[in-house]
Amino acid sequence: MKTIVVKRKILLVILCFGLISCSLLGIVFGAKLAFSKPAISKTIVIDAGHGGIDGGATGKTTNVNESYLNLVYAKRLEQICKEFGFKVVMTRKDMNGLYDETAKSKKKSEMEKRKDIIESAKPDAVVSLHMNSFSDKNVRGAHVFYGQDNQAGQELAENVAECLNRNIKYAYKNVKVGDYFVLNNSKCASILVECGFLSNPEEEQLLQQDDYIQKFCYNIFCGIYLFFK
Ligand SMILES: [Zn+2]
């Protein structure tokens, strides 16, 4: 009888030891999993162009507004960036313009506000999103721009253009210097992506398809990710 009690005690000790070991392994394994997530502590400003009374370009076939599509792309890119641990600051989150309603010049007020948001975010990169339009409706494709004398901007633009060109049928690999307010007013790596032409009826349709938006934004993200790598 005494030996049975002793054996039970030994078994109990072994069981407890086993449970504690498993828990410890779980903690260690869990911690390892947590650390293996991509840890990217970068801040990105995502700038949806236009907004409010400034709708930007309009698609002739579907009547879609550029300001709306810019916001759709900005929100999708925000979602992807956040999934990978980036901190994201959006210049606008809805269809309202950034300008002060009482301002004499809404354009000037809007530009100042955009600049203020970018400056106070102290970002590592700025990605401004737009849709293009041209008199010749045959012209199509995505272009990536960077600001004059912005070396980091050029490198970011090249990475993004490379990813887009590899995976999107009509996306130009060559990057260009663009004389845009957002690019001229941010010193960090800043780019402006003209995602496609609303003046091209086929591209106008394509730019609104959910799977295309996902693919497009994912490739912008890949370029950003490669740039920081
Ligand atoms: Zn635009």
C-alpha cells in the first residue's frame, strides 16, 4: 500500500514537471513567434489627392471621380501597410476637402493643411495617390514620380515602379521627376503615384475592380517594403 502511494506521488511529480515544461516551452515558442513577425517601425503618410469641391479627374464612362478613387486606393494601401506593422498617417480619411470652409482660397488652405499633416507626422516616407487624365484616350498606364533632388524619393520611386512594372500590365518602369506640391514640400522619401488614366475607358473600368485595387496597392507596398529593407 505504501509503495503504491509513493509511486502515485512520483507520477504526480513527473506529471507536474511535464506540464511546467510544456508551459515554459509554450511561452518560449510563443515569444519566438511574436518576434518573428516583421518588425518595421516606419511611419508612412498616405495622401489621397484632391477631395471636397476638388474632385480631380472624372471618368467619362462611369462618371467616377478621381478624389473618390484616390481615397479607395489610399485606404487599401493603409490596410496593407498596417498589416505589416507600419504606422500610417492619412492626410484625409473621407471625401471632405482638407481646406478650411471659411478660407478665401480653398486651394491654398488645402495645400497648407496637407503640408501641416505631413510635417507633424514626421514620416519616413510619403506616398501620394492620384488618377491621371489625358486628351488622347489611348494613353494609359501607371507612372511613379519623385521630387527634384530627392535622392531617397528617387530610390523609393524606383522600387515601387519596379514592383508595379513586374506585376501590373500597364505600369512604367521609368520614374520621373514631378513638379507636385506634395513632392516639393516633403524632405523625406516622397513619391506620387498616378495609378492610371481615367481618360482611357478600359483603364477607367479596371481601376475600379477590387482585385485590381488589391494587386495594385500590394505592389506599391512591396516597393515601399523593399526600399526600407
Ligand atoms: Zn490628381
